[in-house]
Amino acid sequence: ERTGSTNADLKAQALQGAPHGRALVAGEQVGGRGRLGRTWEGGGDNLALSVLCRPSLTVDRVALTCLATAVAVCRVLGEPFRIKWPNDVLGPDGRKVAGILAEMESEAARIAWLVVGVGVNVGSAPLPVATSVAEVTGRRPERAALAAFLVRAILAEVERVGVEPAETLADWKRMDGTLGKFVKVGEVSGTAVDVELSGAL
């Protein structure tokens, strides 16, 4: 029901040899993190999950696996959700409903393991800049069922990166909410034109 961070918990298990496909799910995270060291704040009935993947991929595919995870989340949540590069999932008004954080360890330029963490605001949102699945769709999915669908979808999409990387990127673009818009990434700003197969904007 409650933990500091599902990613931290699962990374510790990965280091002890936990198998591909293991997932940890929590209703509340008190030490959740987002990209760039940010804090992830979920609602009172949010969902936090992490999935351990041991894909047969080189480290240059890590960014694409992050995009693939966003595709999985967006596919499960359905319309009208869209992806903000690289892997935030937004409602139709641009407010964030889900965030993704991937962490990995490599061996000889290959991924030894990859822990993909996903936080979803299911029934409520903690901040004005965020929204929830219930607010957008008018329905509140059952968290355990949603977690099961997400884990299956994430594992399938990460596996597909090794087989059909171009299809992963094509699906990401179909769910995209970034291209054609003005963006600022670090000190660089301008119109987002395309995303490369490497995952770079």
C-alpha cells in the first residue's frame, strides 16, 4: 500500500538477480522521483508501479525504451491522452496524468537490467498542473486491474523495441502531443520538428 519508491525497491531486487518481468505496485509513494531529479507527487488514490526488464538491447536503445513505455501507458489509458516528449502522458488540456522514470545498469554496452517506473493519477490530481484519469474520462479505473494492463503493455512494448524499433517510434508519433509546438529543452528552444529513432528530439 505504501513505500518510499517502487523504483528504488525494484532496483535493489534487480541487483540481487530478480527476474525479467517482476513488477512492484504501490498505492502511495513517499519518495517518488521523476526525471531530472524532480519529485513525483501523486494524488491520494494514485498508482505507482515499476517493472524490471532484462531486454536483449544495447544501451543506445534506452531512450527508445522510454518512448515505448509512454506508448504502453497511452495505449492502456486510451483516447484522448497524448504523449509529451519524451514520456509524460497528458490529458487533452495539456495537464499531466502520468510520469515515467527509467533507470538501468549496463554491461559491455548492453543493458543488464532496466527498471521502468510509472506514476498515474487515477482518481485525483495533487497539483493544478496535473489531472487524473477520472477527471478526463469520467470513470475511475480499478487500480489493480489498471496495474495489470500496464505491466503487460510495458513488457510487450519494451520487447518490441528489439524487434520493430521503427514501429515503436511510429506509434509514439501517432500518440504525440509535442511535434509542431514551441518547446524549451534546457537552454534550447524552438519548434519541435521530429523525433529520431535514437529517441532524440
